[in-house]
Amino acid sequence: MEGSSSSTASETKVAPAAAIKPQTPSPLPSLSQSSQVEDLSADRVETIKGFQKAMVKTMTASLGIPHFSLSDEVCVDELIKLRESIKEISLSRGIHVTYLPFFIKAASLALSQFPVLNSSVDASCQNIRYKAAHNIGFAMNTSRGLVVPNVKVVQAKTVLEIASELNRLQELGHQGRLGKEDIIGGTFTLSNVGMIGGTYLKPVILPPEVAIGAIGKIQVLPRFDEQRNVVAANLLPVSWSADHRIIDGATVAEFAALWKSYIENPGAMLLALK
């Protein structure tokens, strides 16, 4: 048995390992191909034009305005419920309703009580013009830069009509087809920066307007209820800026409080509608 086992072991052969063929490395691009490689030492110069040129003019003029700013947080629990309840109705009419139409309508109702925020002042700051129409603009980020179209005569429109007009303006903005008539004539502006991100900021007034609001991102944060229990609340940060030459801080605070009351209790807007 031992002989047989020894014979079997001596007859076992191990196959040689396969030869590994070294790979030839890919050649590095030659200096003669430098035209295909980006030249990192060359700066790029671009002419300021279009909407960007208009923004330069507007922001330069805004430097001459003494800004007064105020920030607050607004609970939007009830607004979220209301928007959810009308979602199917609005979509059945081909209208996408976001929170912005409610913000705009609430601003118009508050402007009716504080018309100085919907005014303009002449260059010498001697006369205030109170605007009859509430043409409320909203900042929109497009491929052509930041533009601020406005919804005309908001005080005569329902929330659904405002939403429909927003849909139209946003579609034109994405297509780069906003017309001059869509942009001129604004009397008050809301910047919905929360769509991109951020909370509180100091919005810059767009002259000849005298006030502007900036809406931040809705966040779920812990707060105390009336029984001092900790609850989860949907909170909206909002910031306001006004021309301090003709608008005092108390007026801005009262306007902001009224706007807040409409957003926190959207049913109250029905009582203010004519």
C-alpha cells in the first residue's frame, strides 16, 4: 500500500503558471496636442448685457437707499393643509398651485392696509406716489440670469388666478421668452429664495420700489404649543426690507405681522377679500 501511494504521488504533475504578458502603458498626450487641452492660464472675458446689465443698473441705484430690515418666522401648518386640500381641484383645471400664490395674495391684502409699502419716491425725495395697482414681482432664476417678472393687479385676482399667471410667467422664463411687459411696472417684490435654499437674509430693494420681502425654506423645528408641550412645527423664515427714508420701522413691523396672520390662518384671507 505504501509503494502504491508513493508511486501515485510521484506521477502527479503541477501545471506551470500561465505567463503574464506585461501591458504597454497608454502614451501620454504630446505637447503638440496642447490645442486640445484647456489652457488654465487664460482668463475669460464676458460682456455684461441683457438682464445682467439691467441688474447692475438697479443694484447700483439701490446703494443710495437706506435699508431697514426685519425678520420673523411664520408657522405654515394650516397653509400646508389648505394647499393639500385644493391640489386635486387646481390640477383638474391645469393649474399647479405652490405656496407662492398665497404669499403674494397675503402681501396684496396687507399692502391695502399699508399702502406706503406699495409706493415710490421721486429722485429728490420730495414726493411719494402711491401706486393704485399691486403689481407684485417674484425673483426667478433662469438660464439668462435672475429676472423679476410681476403679476399685475394682484388685488383683483383670486389665489387660483395668481397661480395660473405664475405658471405662465415661469414657463416663459424657463424658455427665455419673457417679454418687456412681463417685467416692467412692478410695485412690490417677493423673493422666494427658499426654493434654492437658505433661511434669513437681507433682501435688497429694487428701485423705484420701496419695499421687498424674502421667503426662506420651510423647516420642521421643535416649538412649544399653548400647553408648553414640545411639538413639531413647519416654520417659514421671512425677511423684509424697506426704504427707511419714507417708511418707519413700526410700519414695517405692523405690515409683517398682518401678512403673518394671513399665512398662519389662511382662512382669515377670505374675510379680507372683496
